[in-house]
Amino acid sequence: MKSGWLWFLGFSLVLIGSASCNGRGGMLGNWAEELSSEVTDSLQRENDLSFRASEMADSMLAGMSLEEKASQLMIPALYSSDDAYTLKAVGEYGKKGVGGVVLLKGNSASVVAIADSLTRSSTIPPFVSIDAEWGLGMRLSDEPSYPFNSEIGDSVNEKEMFLYGATVGEQCQDLGINMVLGPVVDVAPKGSFMGKRSYGEDPVRVSDLAVAYSLGLESKGVISVAKHFPGHGSAKGDSHRSKPVIERTLHQMDSIDLYPFRKYIDSGLSAVMVGHLAVPAVDPEMHPAAVSHTVISELLIKELGFNGLVLTDALSMGGAEGAGADNAIEAGADIILAPADTGKAIESILKAVSDGKITEERLDRSVRKILFYKFLMELRKGLHYFVI
């Protein structure tokens, strides 16, 4: 399995190419040329860890029951509160063996309590995820916020975005967060529905900033999640309430919307979130993308070659149109984000396996991926990695 940490070599080569081809001498000058020995050391160390994580994933998977496998696919949502009710629910999630949680609004002390409680009650290391599109302050009242993506100036370069991502990654580490639901790689002009959350309307610029930010996050052992595949930028409407439609042709999507996702994937990064979008150019039946086999399995996985983690957007959103967790797994997703009812979502997976709609081998592919990234993340803890 391709590890997200293979970005070390790829990123340095991209920057070296930029420095040699850019008429201004490159945004980063000779910076990338100084990385070679540390990049090589980091790659060797990462290859060793990846091999060990693969072995651990295989060993764990072999001893898991069908219900434990189905539970690992779930990341339910909860508010970042340390009240007794929430912590009890967290403990129950851990005992049930869910894959992790996605944190909603609250404060940092509560996040620490939730992460600690979930980790102690879980047999398998959990994902503790959060939206942090402009910093942890987006969700946590006492954590820093940064400018909206649309407000990042033209003078900001990849090195600065890498350091920005690394800073957010360190803040996540301090709280026990190991997955950020970002960056937004939707290409959108200012004033549009996604304009505030987007890096802009130039797909190349969006790619440069988003990939560098993601590399910064992952340099601190925090998984980045590019969203919202296959691109929410041109769609009008709010997928929290209904299912927006992407009106572009596949040719237009390829050169605009898909461009940043392709660059993210080529950089070896870890995860992609699929949105609740109708994409008639790809799926004439206009299923929400997060439960569309043609969007996930054919376009994202087969055509773009993505073999990392595939997350749905929150299945509790209106744009999901009542689609179930079983539909998303059948389509090719690995992780069900914020199901409306976690217990029922697990049951739907088990029933789909019982009915022959989903094979256990198909389930195993997703669970093994999840376990691989979790064990790799755990193995990295306490190790010194190359940091700019």
C-alpha cells in the first residue's frame, strides 16, 4: 500500500523542478535542493514503518469478527464536550469498536478528555477527526483561527503553506487529534457558495496551496482529507440541505475540478472525502457522489489511481438523500462519516454482507486500509521525522 509519507521525495522533486523552471528562480529558491539526504533517510524509515504497519494490520484483521469489521468503518459525530453524557457515549463507542469520532463545536479541554476516553476504551487506535479548514478555531472556541482560505494572499507560497499545515498539525497533536477533514480543494471564485472555503478559482494555485498544507499536516502525523470530491466549486446550493448538481462536462471537470485531487493523489497523501453532489457527466443516474459506484470506484479509484482512505461526507446531511452506509461501502467508500444512527448503519453493513450485496473480502479491503493507517500513525509517534 502506498504510504502518505512518500510525499517527502515527491514534494522535493516538485519544488526542485519549480526552482529550475520558474523564470523568477522559483518561489522557494534553493530550499528544496537542501533536502535530499534527510528525504532519503525519512523515506527509508517510512518504508520500514509501512512494512510493519502492514504486518500489524494483517494480523489484527485475521482475528476480527464481522461486526468488529463493520464497526471500524464508522466515524460518528459528537460535540466536543466533557459532560458525563458525552463521555459515557464515547466509552460506549470505544467498546463497540467504532473507527473513531468526528468532533463538532466545543473546547480544547473537552477534546483532550474525549480523545483519552476513546483511546482507553478502544482495542484498536481510533481516528479523532475534526474540521479545521481555517484552524482549530473553526470548531473549538479556545483554539486559534486563521484567515479563510479565500483570504490567503497571492504572495503566500508553498513553503509558508507547509509551515501553516505543520503548525495546525502540532496543535492537533497536543489535543489528541490525528485527522483533519481538510484541505478544501474545491476550485471556486470569490462570492460563490464555496468561495470563502476555497483557495480560489485557479486550479494550479489551489493545488499548490492545498498539497503543501497537507504535507505540513502529515509531517506531524496528522492525516489530511482532501474534499469534496469530485469538486463542489461550480455547484450551487448547500449539500447540508440538498443535493447540488455539477453542471460541467467531464472535460471541464478534468481540467478544473479534478486537477487538485489528481495532484493531491500524485503526492501520495492519505485521504479523500466524497461529497453529496450529483455528477451527471459521470453518473447519469445522479446518485449522490458519496454513494455512487461510478464516482468512487470508477473515477476516483480506477481512473485517478487513488488507493488511500475514501471517506463519505456526513451521511446525516440532506444531500445524502437518505442513502445508507451499505450503499456507500458498495460504491467503494472505506469510512462512513457521521451516520445519522451509528447502530443502524452497522446493522445495514451486516445485512448487506448476509444478503450477498457486499462480500466479506470487500469489507476486508476497507478495514485493512483503516488498520494500516492507524498502526502507521501509532508507529510514528515519538520518532523524529524530517521537519522544515
